[in-house]
Amino acid sequence: MSCKSCSTGGCGTRGLTEKTSGCQNNGACGTGGCNKMNVFDWLSDMDVPVMKRFDVVEVKFKGGRKEYFRNINQLDLHTGDYVVCEMASGYHIGSVSLQGDLVRLQMVKKKVANDENLKSIYRVATPRDLEKHEQSIARDLTTMYRARELVKDMKLNMKLSDVEFQSDNTKATFYYSADERVDFRELIKVLAGEFKARIEMRQISLRQEAGRLGGIGACGRELCCSTWLTDFKNITTSAARYQNLSLNPTKLSGQCGRLKCCLNYELETYIDALKDIPHVDAPLQTQKGKAHLQKTDIFKKIMWFGYENDSTTWHPISLENVNRILSLNTKGQKPVSLEVLEIEELVSLLPAPGINSDLAKMDKKFSSRDRDQQQSGNRNRNKKKKGGGGGNPSANAANPNKTNNPPKGGGEKK
């Protein structure tokens, strides 16, 4: 509910009794602020007649939970407005997250039927309604702590993760996770008698629990399940194998304890790239020895092999050469060694690991400058040797007493 889960108050957020923060562009702000499961309404600038507007509105509640209600009174609503919605028993207050034809698409995606079973929106929330709603939110945390104490006393194998009171304080929903079936009938009686409300126990998965609580992932960003991800697809360890990731549970598991959802994001790209990679299920046979596959660079199309007797040295081989060796092995032939294939040129084309590109440019610049200075110095020395002596050095060497100075007096005396 707006900034109840965080106190940043970024652009696009709105408090219970405040105006929209930031640019105040209701429904068309691209940042979304710190709201959970925020949506950008890219049709907000289109003017549609009131009678032709889609009368179903998407309303967001605590924890990013969204439901759909019919706007039977044709209320003029904006994204972020708090509305009083009809519930099975009583009413609840939520904020408008989306409206218009985009709601129709979302209902088709989530398979929500547009029939008479949809609940309706009563009115826009008044200050009195918002005050009562804040009081119900204040009960959530204390109620959860007390309920956890009761679960511990009854020794129930379940984990309470969140509590949500209805705005009219007539119903409380407890969200829990458990690995097995739990008999909580006695717990419901105790909770109903202590909090004077109708109790509903709703079991959620560990991924849904992480989405409700939120947090920061290993990438440094907010969890995908708490910001935009709504569909939790099945994730297997084969997704890590396709991407050549080490099967380390501590690195592959998210905060929910399950495999990270982001393992599926690039899986299709890796599967397409692996179509060109030959399947090597046995070591390559060479006259120097057997070469085992050590590593595969999927996108650079290079496979690294190492001999049995020298496991520290890996030889990079292109896919064409790997297929060539495999075809020779199927014919019973063996190449001399991996080095004969002249595949070391591939390594020289790759950038040196761990070297800063700026430092490499500076090194190249200064080396070329030193080379130019050396060449200019050699040219100067050559010029001095050619024009510095004067006369014929061979003649001077034959007659050392003879000088090149002209005689004084201007002529020869007779």
C-alpha cells in the first residue's frame, strides 16, 4: 500500500493522506517509485468517452496482491486513488493500479472471467475510511508476533509470514508456508477469540512468501518476485547445466531457498547457441594422448581440452577443428597432437584477461613514441657522420702534414 512497506517516497508513490510524490503524473509515471508490482499505463493519454470505457478496474492491496472490481458508479478514478471495494464479508480499501483497456488484457492473461461474479467498487475512500484503514494496518505486525507465539506453543510445523486485516477489522488473513499438512483448527479458535475477527488461513509457497516480504537479491536489485514477476515457472538444475554454471546450491538458490528465477531468463539464448556445439561424450584421441573436454565457451565457439598427463595446460580448439578430430577418430585415425592444428592463434585474437583497455592504449602510445624518438636519433647521427669531416678523408690520411688552409699573401712568390 503505497509507501507503507518502505519510507523512501519516490516518484509515483502516494501516501494515504498526501498527494502523489515526484512528477505527480498519475498513471503515466515511468519510474513507479517504490510501489510493489507497479504498472505503466501507456494508454493514459488516450481520451475515451465515458460510456465506452472498460468498467473493470484493477485494485492493488497489501503485498502487491491485485484483484479486479467493477466500477458500477462510473467514478472518475486515477492511478493511486484509494477506493472502498466490496468483499465477501464487509469491505476493504485498496489503491487503483490500472484501468482502461489494459485491464481487459490483464484479465485475459490471468484468466479472470468478466461476469456477474466480479465484486464492485463502492466509492472513493473518505478521510474517515483512510483513518480506519491505517488503524487496521497498525494491527498487522503485533498480531503476527502474537500468532507466532501461539504456533510455537502448540508446536505446529508451519511458518507465519504475514497478516492482513480487512479495513473494517472484521476479518484477518494469515499467510503461512508449510512442507506438510497442518491441523490448525485449534489455532483458529484461539485467534478468533483473542482478536475478535473472522480468521482465514491461506497457505502460500516459499516464492510467494519472498514476494510478499521483499528483499535485495545477489545482483543488488530488489527481488523480481516482489517488483514485477507474477508467474512462477518451474526451474530445474538443467537450466544451470545448459549455462555452464557450477551446481552450487548456495549460489543458485534465492532468498526463498529455491532455485533463482533468473536462471530461466537467458536459458533460451543458451539453448539456441548450444545447437552448434558438438556433443563430446568421449575424450579426443591423438597420438600424443587422450584429450578431455575441460570447458566450453558457448558464445565464442571455443572448446578447451587438456591431456590426461598434463591437466594444468588447456588447449583452445575451434568447433571446426573439434568436428575434424571427431571425424578422424570415427575413421580410426589420430592427429599428431592438438598443437599441430594451429589453434593457438585463437588465443592471440582474444583480449588479455585482467588488463585494463586504457592501460593497454597508453602502453601502445608510449611505446610508439619511444620508437619514433629512437628513429629520429639515428637519423641525426647519420647526418653528422656524412657532413661533419669535410674534404677527402683518404687523402688526409695519406698526407698528414698537408692542410686544407689556403696560403697567406694571396699568391705564389717567384
